[in-house]
Amino acid sequence: MGCLLAAIVRSPCAKKGWLRIFRNLLVFLGGTLIAVSATPLLPSLYLLLFFAISLWACTEWRWQRLSGRLVWCSRILAILTILVVVSFELPYHALPKIGPLEYPVLGIIGDSITAGAGDTSGPTWPVRFAEPHAVTVRDQARPGATVATALRQAKAMAPDENLILLEIGGNDILGGTTPEAFEAGLEGLLALVCQPGRTVVMFELPLPPSYNRYGLIQRRLAGQYGVQLVPKRVLLGVLLDGGATLDTIHLSQEGHQRMTATLWSILGGAFEAASVQDQPHRLR
């Protein structure tokens, strides 16, 4: 979006020469990055953006034959459209705010990113999360889990687990689960997990190009069930950190340590109550 905005702002000075080439490159780069990011915007917002940018591009191409007012109107419309689209997306980039819980017990539902796979030389991040902070963590993560099979994990959770973290859905994307099956499985999981008195937090899925629908489903159901989403940049930030993974997906020991620090910065607020200091840590 920044590339597109920069291209539009520079248009009055980019009628010919290298400035015009630079502007066109910004448009190409911006459009490519939007497509690759698979940002799960509403289809109506994508259509609005496509219409506004196409109209602006056409008026810039024929600017010599059009009135100056029409050209400027197309620029203003394109800028306003970008700002509207960004305003819809920005809330999903904010980190969850978890307030203190009186007796927090963290329950985790996840797949092999949490359960660990391939590197048994040290503890997984749930163990690292529990021990130094003396908090209670119950890890139900299982390698290969999907939103459908995670129902078994959810049924094993105890009623006192009042802070739930969901790290699930990656195997659905990689394994070819249809959007319809993904929606049914995730809705069943959230219906079981989201109980009164519980705070539920879920990692937003990093999506391959053209997989926007999965993100739309996840965002809609998160809003429906009051689940707080962790922006996908958080998980990507861990996975893309040098040395954090064994195979670009599964965490190394360095990756588990990085995940521990990252999640404590997000979930640590739940453990700030003074009563927590007297609780022995447990991990199951």
C-alpha cells in the first residue's frame, strides 16, 4: 500500500523520463506485494482498490487529453481508497492486550510448531515458558494436528484452564483442507474452547498467495467467538529469524527460546496478579 501511495503522490512530477519509470515500478511492486501477502481483506475492499487504482492509472496514461480536474480527482480517489483499505486492516496488526488473571492457567492447543519435531536436544517452548516464570502451563499440542483433530485436545482441557492459546491451522493449509472443511473444523473447535471466564488467544495464520479465504474465515470466527488474534507477523518473525527453524517450519532450540520470549511479551500480562507469585509451576 505504501508503494502505491508513493506512486500516486509522485505522479504530478512523473510525466516522463526516469521518474515515470520509477513510478510504474512502484505500482508493479505494490501490486505484487499485495498479491503475495494474501492479506485476508474483504473481496469488496479488493474490488474497490482495483477500481480506484485502475481509474487512476488510466487517467495518468491519458492525462494530456483529460482535464486537470479529472486527473486530480482520480488521484484523490485512489489515495482515499488506500487509506480506507488500510484502516480496515490496521486493527489486525495490533498485539492482543491480556489483563491480569487472578489464577491464570495457560492451556495450549497446537501442532508440531509447539509440540516440537526433529530436535529433542532441549525443551519445547511451553516448558521454557513455565519454568523460569513459575506459572502453570498445560500443553496439549500434538504433531500433525489440524483444526478438526484438535477437538480431541480441546476435550482434554480442564475447566480451570482460563487462558487458552491456539496455534493451529498450519497443517490444514499445507495439507489441502478445503476452506469449507477448515471453517467447519475451526468453528467446532472455538465453540468448544470459548467458554465463559476464559481468555482465548489464537495465532493468525501466515497465508500463501491466493489462500486469502482461510484468513477471512479465521478472522470472522475469531470476531464471532471473541478470540484475540496474534498478528501473523509475530509467528513469521520467529520462523524467519536466522537459526530459529530446522526446516523453515519446525522450531530449533533457538526458535523455542525465541517463541518463549515472544509469547511472554504477549501473554505475560495475565500473570501479573500478586497471587500468581505463590503458585508452583506445572507442565503437563
